[in-house]
Amino acid sequence: DYSKKLFLLLLSCVALIISNNKVDSLSTTSVVGLNYGLLGDNLPSPSNVIKFYKSQNVAKIRIFEPNKDVLNALRGNREIGVTVGIKNEDLAALAANKDAVKSWFATNIDPYIADVNITFITVGNQAIPGDIYGPHVLPVIQSLIDLVKSRNLPISISTTVTTTSLAVLKPPSAGVLTPQARQQLVPVLRLLSQTSTPIFVNIYPYYFYASDPKNVPLEYANFNTDQIVVKDGALKYSNLFDAIFDAFLWAMEKEGVKGLPLVVSETGWPSAGNGGMTTPALQYTYIGNFVKHVASGKGTPKRPNSRIDGYIFETYNENQKPVGIYQHFGLYDPTETTPMYKLY
């Protein structure tokens, strides 16, 4: 029943997008992608996953490392845009010298450029802010930018950060970066702003709700109310996602970075793992409302009438992640024997 409900809900989102001129007749798939994680021992083969994506008209995916099986399965499927991540554990070696970056690129990207539509490379995943990996992000980004520019390749270079880099969230205009994030992230933001390359940001209203359910209304966290919950000067917020998004915009502007595009690298809601806060119905509500919000084309209060570009976390439940909610963000259960429901 849950699968059928999500199928019908997201089909209705497609109809909304197709009929909504504010998003220039873009399909859902052009603005909403899927994260494809591999931390499970019961997942479908990459070739079957890619066939599934094609059957559902998924137009973009994000993988967390250059997995050769996945990239080989993507050969010839250039209608799917691919964001490839560099593992945090690889950053120190790559930051040491540009030759290491060239070698990584030659091994992990070059063999696939001709027939895989690699659109972004993200340097690390939530490495900033952090003592271990954070300092290595900027030099690797710079080396990769120099490399793709020298070869005139249509691949953009960025990194993925989390909203825990914000010291203040409420109201959104009070958003500032933590001292460590300021030191590590601001140089990256200024580099990206030179070419208007998006910064990738993970946005999870679930965590704010779960950590303070008395003060964060559920309806505010999962887009399920039209009532104004937070007023910030002339800006009014009826959902927490917009507040987090705009808080990050405010934080960047306070560092002198204005107008930089923002891609939502991850957003989602677990279907189990934390009692009544994590149910299939709540996941169904959040994901469906997120897609509707993207479809509306209305943007956020601080950046109105601006398309939100992002990826849902994630495709499958992954049973090799830590026990608890982390195993239950998947939209699909890989052990289901019945056909998977449509996402779009």
C-alpha cells in the first residue's frame, strides 16, 4: 500500500510540473535526482539499477565514489547526468600534488568521458568543516578545475557540505558559518563564485525535528502546512526546508559571496529507526511534498521564483550502514520481490 501511494503521489507531481509554466515545462527529472549508494549486500546489480532509472526517466544521479561497475553500467546512457564523488579518504593524497590528481582523473574519469555523461565531480562528502579532511578540499578543487579547464571538458568541480556548518539557524537571516567552516569553506565559495559553479549542500529538516520535536512542529518540518511558522523581517516561512536553505544563503552573503547557485545534494526522511518520528507515512509525506515544492517553481522566500535543484536521499535501503535510521532512507527496499513502484 505504501508503494502504491508513493507511486500515485509522485505521478501527480509529474502532472503538476508539466502543467506549471513557472518551471518552463521542465520535467521532474530535470530538477530532482537520486543518490545511489552501495553500502548493502543485497542490492540489485548496477546494470539493473541503471535500467530501472531509465524506465523511470531519472535524468540525474549522484554516486559517492567512482565505482567502476556503476560507471560501466552507465556507458551509452548519456541521458542520465552523473555526479561523481571523491572519497574523503582520498583527499590527502590528492592534495599533496597535482600529479596525483591527474592520475586519479586518468584512472576514474577519462575511461568514461566518451559515453558517460559526467556533469559534476564533488571533492569529498561533508569534509568541510573538519580537521581531518577539510583542509584538503580547496587544493583538490583547484587542481581539478585547472585540469578540466586545460582540456576544455564540460565537467564542473564542487564539494558537498552540511548545514551543521551553520552556527545559527533561526531566524534564517541570523545564519552564520562556524569559525572552522569560515576558514575552510569561504575560500572554496569564493573560488566557485568566479564561474558561478554551485555549492552542494545537504539539507535534512528531519534532524532538526528529531532533535527538538517540542519546538519544531512536524508539519513545519515536512512541508505539511501553509501557515507561517517563522517570520524573518519581510520573509515568511511555512516550511523548515526553506529556512535552512535561506540560512545558508545568508551565511554565504555575510562572507561576501552573493548569488552563488546552491544544489541540494541530499534531502530525505527515514522510514524507520526512530519510533514514531520515522515511519513510511512520514517519508511518503516529506518526499512527496519536497517534489511538489520543487515543481511549484516558487523557490524560497530569499530566492523566490528560482528553481531548486536537488537529489533525494536515497535510492535503496542499505543494510551495511550503521544500525538505525541510516539503513532506512531508501525509497526502495532491494529485497522486495514485487516490481518497484515508479518514482516519477
